[in-house]
Amino acid sequence: RVSLSPSSEPVQLVYRFIPVLGELPPKAGKAAIGLSDSKQNVSFGYSLTTRPCNALYVHGNQVLEYEYDGFLSVKTISFKPTGKNECLFTLSALNTPPQEPFEQILEKAIAMGNRFLPTNRRSGSPTEIFSDFWLPYQTIICRIFARSGFYQSGGAYGCRDQLQDAMCICDIRPDLTKTLIFNAAAHQFEEGDCLHWWHPNKNDEGEAGSRTLCSDDYLWLVYATATYMRNTNDPSILDIPLPYVMGEALRPAEKEKYIRVTVTANKAPLRIHLEKCMELLLKRGLGQCGFPLMGSCDWNDGMSNVGDNGGESVWLGMFSRMIIHGFLHVIGTKNEKLKEELEWFSHQINMATENTAFNGKWYARAYYASGKSLGNDPTCKETACAIDLLPQAFSAFCYCILPDRDETKKERVLSALKSAYRHLFDEKNNLIRLFTPPFSNEQPSPGYISGYVKGFRENGGQYTHAATWLAIALLEAERTDEGLELLRILSTTHKYTNSLGNQYKGEPYALAGDVYSHPECPGRAGWTQYTGSAGWYYTAVLRHLLGLKPHGDYLEINPRLPSKWDDCEIKISLNSTPLNIQIKRGAPSLLVDGKPAPNVPLDGLSHDVIVSLY
């Protein structure tokens, strides 16, 4: 939509892109370009050289002309300064040209999003918190269905990636969560590891994907299942039989390999798949510093050399302790030997974390095989990656979840969060760094991350996925105002209500996966749409700020009101139960339809809920 003032010059809009089937134009397959008629307007057809679709089609309802000179340009008519003007563009990959009018296509897209989450939220000062329609839409449409975006078109599934998306939508679409859990489990090898990513393929050749030594992929299967069970109270998921995949094993010197896999004839209940995950965690073991081996990488793929020859990940140790707790206390096991070994494993990591990784201010990120630490420089000036966001955030998660907490650990967690907030939150440029300073030519090399320009992507820029974890950690540590401040900074609404749009340059309705911290373009959005940060941001607002936590047939509400908020209102449908929720300050109480209640029933009936807290 274009709004022009009476004094404006006429404006022409151009939708322009490169239709490439490959990484770079010289490597892309040649394609036939042609124009064809359609009932609505001109259709531009781009013949694909590979399946599953025959062609790309681009339509526009206010189109003047199409051009192709290596770029495809769709030019609209010139809009005159007569108020609001609207034009629609559609880009589709189909076997035949779309026949529906543009307006119907748009209405279907909006209806699909509304079906996923008809929700909105209002409060005293929430206007810069981006929480409703677009976040779950971005997660479900871009991350789960399309697995694509304009900046990054992958199309693959991944255990780590889609399982996090599955967790983040579990409150509103538990059916999709269950489907994605099954999909990931069915791409697990009998040895316990999972494909890092794979492209679905229904032909006789089988699917293909990447088998790696990544150290955290398979653990997300346990985490997602525990989250689903905690949210739905549905243990029957553990009894569903699922196959494995078979494929070529990695050789001793190999970190990763693109292979074809076939599905096994034998199936095992999901419970057994999860036990194989835990057995692999134990098998891979602990390094000389007492932390799990990092393998070819952990969550940060770019740290691809840190794990060489036995390097260890402090973050993975914290994450593993969370996974072990969820496996033992939510999922459960009858294997007493496995239970004892996991408890011992968790205890050893805890000892190493507190005795080795804490430097007096924050927690280290990792250790090279030589014993040299990463993310452990108290000066935060002289060493690349002097402080890393991940272990600071996950130290808080461990403290809140695990029973072995004490005052000393609490003080350390608060110190770690305070340090992360101080050193990684750049208020001037409206971003939260993943770590600081960036890598350049350090030895030993941490991996391909040092090949990125300083301040771009994982190399010292904002990785919104992790930045949201820091916001959640602050909220869980009852530092609500600081957590809210980070959510505000991350919100695109904040960017476009504070004259930061020219600096940010990303869409106002889609969260960006990264934001640059490079001094020549600080605060500029990297890729948008196709990012798991959308789901985690939504989770941060819904579960950790507003405190809405479904448990099957009832809802627990434990909100955190920032000091500047006196109240807020949420309209949301959970488990087919429409809820109008008001949160306000007052003597602690919970009223459901005007009557005191221990929780909110999710029974398919509409309810008015009032939550009071000091």
C-alpha cells in the first residue's frame, strides 16, 4: 500500500529479483523465459529445470510491464498523489499458472494466518512489543511449510532448526509439533545421531542430507518431546513406532558428509529413539576439562574447528544438563542403568562448570583441545570472543530448572547476566551481540566463523535467535525490566516507531535472523523471514513475559509485569478455548468468569480471566 501526499511526484513500484536455481548465476541451470496471458493480467513464466514444480509465475494487478535482463523486473503503473494506492505481487512455484484472482490469493493467505493464531494483546505501554499475528505466521509459513525466504531459500528440514520451531508453536499448534517430532525421529540413525539437515524426496532414490559430528542436533529431539509432553500431558507420543534411516557412516577424519539415506524396515517406539539419543550423549563422553566434546560444532555451526581433537563446549554442557533433566523427569525411563549414568554425567558437568568455567564474572564458552579457553577474558578487550551470550543465558536456564541451586550459584548467574547485558547490549545501535570482540585471524582458528566480516552474522553481530534467549534468561531471573528492554530493542515495531527504519532496512512485519554490528552499517538487518528467532521471540512474550503455560486441559498463568506496566490484556485461543485475559496489579488472585480458580480450564468454552499480582 502506498500513501502519497498531494504534493508528491508520481511513484512507480518495481518488484525485482534474480530467478536462480543454484548458489550463483554462473552455476545456475539455464531456463526458458516467456510471457503468457492470464485472466487477471500478464503472467511471467520461468521454466524450472528441476522438480517438484515446473515453473515460477509472477503476477501483478497493477502491472505496466515486465522486463528480463538477468533480473526479472515487474513494474507497476505510476501511482498519482491521490491518497492510498494498493498493488499486489504474487510469486509462485507451480505446475500450471495460478488461475485465481489476486484478491482471492491474498484472502487465503490471511485466512491461513488467522487460523493459526487469532490473537492480539494490549496494555499500558506494549506498543513496541511485536507479539501477535506475524510471529507465528512467520514461524509456520516460512520455517515449517516453505522452509524458505527471500534472503535464504533452503527447503531442507533440520533436526535442530525445525524442532525448535516445533517447540515454539506447541502452545498454539501441538499437532504440528507432534508431526515435526515424528519427522525428526524418522531421520535418526540407529547409532543415535540424526541428519543435520535433509531434503524431502518422494522418488525411489531416497532422501539426501548431511550427516555430521554436530554435537547438539539429536538432543533437540529429546527437548522437543519433553516440551510437547509438558504442554499437552500426552505421554502416548512415546509409544508411536517410527523407523530409522540408514546411510554411509563418517570416516575417522570426516566431520560431515552429504549422503543418501534409506528408511529401515524395523521401527521402534519414540521412547527408544530418545533413549538412543541419551546413550549417544554418554558414548561421546566428556573431555579433559569435564565438558561434552564439541564435535564438528555445537549450536554455533561457525565454530567448526573448536572441537578438533577433543575440544569441549561449556554451552553444550549446560544444555545437556537441561536435556538430562527433561528426559528423566518428564519423559521417564525404566532403564535404571541409563538413569544412573545420566545423573552421574550431569553431576560431572556441574562440577566442571562451577570449578572451571566461571572466571569471577561470567562463564566460558568452550575449550580447545589444548585447554585454551574461549569466551573467558575478564577484560573483554584483548581477546576475540571474550564473552559469549550463550553460556550466560543458559546458566540462568539451568538454575531455574535444575534442583542443585544455591546462593553461590545464584550470585554467579546474576553476575553472568549482568556481564552479558553490559558488554553485549549495544543500546546506541539497537542490537545485542552474540559475542564480542569478533574473530579475525586468531590461532587456533575457531572455524569458518572467522571468515565472516567482523560484526556480520555469528561473528560478533546480533544473532536474534540467541539474543531472544538472553531476554528470556533475564525474565526468568526476575530482571523483568531488562528482559523487556531487550524484547523492545529486538522488535521491528520499535525500529519503525523510532525513526530507525533507514538504518534497519528490514521488513517491519518480519523478524530478522541477524543484525550487523559492523561500524559502517550498525543496526542494519541481515536476512529476514526464514529465521527461528520468530518462534523464540513469540515464546519469550507468550510464556516468559505474559506467563501463559498450557498443560493439556488447563492453563497456568504466572505473568511478569514490568515496572512501567500497570496492566495488559490478551485475547488468544489455546486448545480451541477462546480466552480474554486481563492482567493487572493488585492482591494476588485468579478469577475465571468472575469466580476464584486454581487455574484456567482449556475446555473449548470461552472464558474471561482476571489475574492480579503485585
